[in-house]
Amino acid sequence: MDFSSKLLERAVNEMAQLPGIGKRTALRLLLHLLKQPLEQTDFLAKSLLQMREEIKFCKSCHNISDVEVCEICSNQNRNHNIICVVEDIRDVMAIENTGQFRGIYHVLGGKISPIDGVGPSQLNIATLVDKVKMSEVEEIIFALSSTMEGDTTNFYIYKQLKDFDIKTSTIARGISVGDELEYADEVTLGRSIVNRIPFENSLKSN
């Protein structure tokens, strides 16, 4: 791809590093910005920089937040005795959009995947176990994607928690095996949360 401007080429190369954005898409977006008032690009650049510098991760659940403890964890109207375990922040957003869950979350930050070099110590598993030890948790809901890595992660956490007097459940298989949670429609995902099953039952069906 030939560029008549080194500044444009540099901007395209930087934007093309984003997931799902190739050089052609990056070029189209940047040419669009060039047609807009300078103030609009300034607002965009400042909001991105402010987000990167100031955004926090909730010290309780590891969700993104503007403050030390996110709005979900600090909401006293939520049921803090039920914790929904998810892979990443996008899954929190997906489940919240269903309006069917009133507990709190725990974001692992990924899934156990030996092939990718991701082990239990690289995920937020230890803090989940500590949370169960120190609080009156009644139920852990496993809401990871129905993939081999997701099932492996579920089972590992289940083994870490099996000695505690808590209920463990997993979302119903309204979500197709192999599907990522964030791409499920809200109705299906909502029903999967409501109709969750004991985790032990999911082991027997595998």
C-alpha cells in the first residue's frame, strides 16, 4: 500500500495493530477523521488517552472501573453471596445486558490454556478462592465459554473450591458448545443464567 504522506502511513500502521482492523479499514477510518472538524479528532485522542491513563480494575472483582471498587461490587442492592465467574470484561457486559443476574462477578482475565502458555497462576483464581474463604459466599456460577479451555478452567476452580460449603453451578447449555459468551444473544444468555444447573451435573454429561 503506497502512501503520499508518511504521517498517514504511520497512523495507519498504528491503528492496524488493533484486533479486527486491517490496513484498509484503518485507512478508511483515518480518511474519515481527516474530513471531520479538528475538534472531533482532538476529543477522540483525549478520551483514549484519559481512558488509558485513568481507568482502574476493581480491586474486588477485577472488572474495569473509574474507581477502586466498581459500581456492581459497591451496589448494596446486589446479592453479594452469589458470584458469577467470567473470562473477561466483555462477558460481564453481555450478562448485565440480559438483566437476569443480580449477584456480583469475578473476572478471571482469561482461561487456562497450556498451548498458549496460560496457567492458573496467571489468572485471577487465587483472589476468588480468598473471597470464598473470607466472605459468606453461597453460590459460584461458572459462566465461561463452552470450549475445552473453558471447561478445563471450570474444573480447576471447582477442585479448588470443593472443600467449601458452597453451591457450584454452570450456565445451562443454551449456549452452543464452542461458542464464546460475548456473542450469544441476550435472550439465550439470560435463560442460561436463570436455568443454570449444578456443576456436578455438567461433569456427568461430558
